[in-house]
Amino acid sequence: MKMTFIGAAHEVTGSCTYIEACGKKFLVDFGMEQGEDAFENAKIPVPPNDIDFVLLTHAHIDHSGMLPLLYAGGFTGEIHATKATSNLCSVMLLDSAHIQEFEAEWRSRKAKRRGEDDYEPLYTMEDAIGAVSLFVPHEYEKECEISEGIKIFFRDAGHLLGSSSIVITMTENGETRKIVFSGDIGNTNQPLIRDPQYIESADYAVVESTYGNRIHNRPTDYVIALADVLQTTFDRGGSVIIPSFAVGRTQEMLYFIRKIKEQNLVKGHADFPVYVDSPLAIEATDIFMNNRESCYDEEALSYVRQGINPISFPNLIRTVSSDESRAINNDTRPKVIISASGMCEAGRIKHHLKHNLWIPQNTILFVGYQAVNTIGRSIVEGAEKVKLFGETVYVAAEIKVLPGVSGHADMNGLVKWAQSVKGVRKYFINHGEASSADSFAEKLRNEFGFDAYAPYSGTEFDLISGEITYEAKPVPIIKHKAASNNPTYDQLLSASERLYKLIKASSGRANADMRRMAEKINKLCDKWEI
């Protein structure tokens, strides 16, 4: 029995772990990396057609997004997930394929004008449809033997509709090992979905660490906090633009806004319109309602039993076509626009930022995690301007982050989850930025006496002996152009490497110093940017 860490090792996105056991080769998650990569990832050690099956924790693209590429490479095995995850992936993977094809076409048009070769999409709609056809849906809590010697069951992780921790029990040559993959562990007291359910015991645990070194600063009441943002913005004649993950966060925001309207918490703007401008979010909202009995928490179900849709209300406008999306710009009323993607890297939200980011009366409200080197992260960290569709757009709108509205457990929630699993010989910490993963592993070691380790991509572990058979070293990605025959240009490249090292070493500096450094770097870029 061997386990190899591939993705989300000292990084937040691109989750993937490879396991060989009981004569089978399989993956737990195969996600897309989002934002700029920090480290080189090891390759899966076998070709796609040698993979026997995939276990999927949940539908978010950073966990599922590379499954169409696996199919394109020849994978024909089963993809095991909960029923709700299977439903969500049936629309999310097709949406991802559409984005891949659209961006490849757009880049190809630009390349043709430069006399360069066409761009090929990472995968096609046909690949996504093929991957979706391989899904095998499971109910929570029902153990299933998916192959001789390998049993699995899914437990609600409380992160997203259908999200799960997966417990795998493997028996080979008389030896049995139980390993649990936490998946993304949910925050408590979220709207709509249940709190995370805990695992009683395992030999090994692979635990996420997105917020492994941070505590959520929760508002006392999400509804009141959101209502205050809406009231302040509407009173000055502006609109609230919410970059939101189409699946999960959008439905939560609708739940909050329904309460705000029901309780008349925004005065003077009682009938304010709310646009959901994301075809994927609209489809996902319907899937939420269709899976309400298996995934909703008791409060949400109480509305359903009264005949109330908890994620719908008057003046909710769902826009599907591009023409409908563009028409939003003609609505001059104070309003809410909820649009994907949540990190502002793709989709219609980029258009809404282009039209609204420079208007000081507006508010851009962030309600989810922003990965390093994404447009969303730049705005949250105080960028004075951003590039959108090749155009520089100034940041004049008010930038707000609604604290605590997170689908991820914070450090305390992660500790509680880790402590609940009894008999663990070793904890493996993944799915967190390097500082977060290392800090959380250190906390588990120093405060609780656990054997905790944050592996880098390529690290191999023997599940029988309990030994690390290969400890991979970090391979940072430094992106710059190769050295030229121009010594002055080479000098510039050398300076960029020095700047990169300075930035990487600045995590412990005072926030004020880091802010001044960022401002000077941005001004330098503004001066010389082409």
C-alpha cells in the first residue's frame, strides 16, 4: 500500500493524491490549480488508462476540475462521489469545459493576429461529458466495497452541498489500514447545509489547512452585517457587486438576502433588485433544491416544509443569456449583482468589475477565499488598479470583506476535526498555503503531541510500514524569461529574482512595511507597464 501526494501540497488548489493498494491504482480528487502555482507538482506516476477509479470529495473545481483531462487521456474507470456531488459535477465540469474552449478561441484570435499558432483548450466539452458519464453516486454513511479489499463510505463534511470526508478501509495480505481524507471541512452554523460530521477513528488522516493559521472574525449576525453593507451602499446611490462561487456561496447569499427582505432590514430600498448573473449558479441553485432532503440543515428544511423556497424571493432576477447580462448595466437602480467566478479570474464577474470597480458609490463585497495571484486577492490586498480584458481599471469603489462568511473551518474548527479522529498514527496536512500548512502541522505536534507532517508534492508514504519512502523537496516556480545575449536585460532578470526572494522573506514584516513595499512595486509597474 503506497500513497503519493500530487497536488495541493503546500498549496490551496489542485487537490490530488495517488494510492496503490489491493492491486488497484486510484486517485482521491483530481482538481485544477487556480491562481498562480507556487511549486512544481509531481506527475501522477501512471498513465490515465492505468487508473482504476477516482474518489471525489466534492464538486469544487479545485478538486474535480481535471477529471475531463483524465478522461481525454484514456481513463474509463468509475468516479465515486455523493449523489449531490455527482449532480453538481454534471453542470460544473461542462461549465469548466465551456470556459476552456472559450478562452482558447479568444487566445487563438489574438495569436493569429501576431502570426502565432492556435491555442488548444485544456479539454473540450466532449471530454467533460465523457467524464460525467463515469460518475457513480453514493448515499452518505453507506459503506460500499468498490473493489476486492477496498471499502469506502462518505460522511458529510459540511463544506458544500454533497461535500464529504471519505473513509477508505483497505485490506491486503492480511493487513488492514484505514485512511480518512477530510476533504474541505466546513465552517459551523452555515446557512442551508449541515455542520461537518466527524470521523471516529482511522490509522491515517489527510487534513486540509486552508485556514490552518487563522481564526474567522465572525460578525455576530451575518444577516445584519450584510444588511449594513447594502444599506450604506444603496444610501449613497451605489450598487453592491458580489464576486461569488457559483456553487455554494451564491446560494448562501440568496438565503441571507431573503431574510433581509423578509425582515425589512434595508430601509428605503425595500424592493431592491438582486441579479444572479451566472448560468452555472442558476443551475446549481436548482440542484440545491433537488437535494434538500439529504443535505439541508434543520432550519432550511423548516422553510421547505412550510412551502417556502429558502433561496428565492421577490425581485430576484436570474440572467442566462449574454444579452440579459449586458442589460444589467442599463439598470441604474441601487442593486445587488452576484456573479461568478468567486476569485474574479473568469466568467461574467470580470465584466461587472470593469463596469463598476471605478465608481466610488459602489461596493465590491468579497465573501469567499481569494487565492494568491488572483484578481480577487489583488483587490482585497489594496491594488490601486487592475487589468481587465487588457484595459487598466482603477479601484475607486469601496472594497469590503464580509468576515466569517467562509465555507472552510478556521484553525479551531480544523483542530476540533483532527482531535475527533481517534487512533491516528500520522496526520498529513495539505490544501493550504505553505505558511498555513506548516503552521497547522506544527500546532498539532507541539500542542497536542500528534505526529503531523505537511508533505511536498512527490512525497511517497508506505501505509503498511508507516514510513516515508521518499521525501520530496520543494521546487518553487520562478517565472521569468530566459537569459538573453543582452547583458543589461540579464541584469534586469537578476534584479527580478532578488525582488522575488525579498518578497518571499517578508511574511514576518509589519503590515505597514509590507503595504508600503506593495505600493512602491505597483507604482514601478505602473510606470513601466506596456
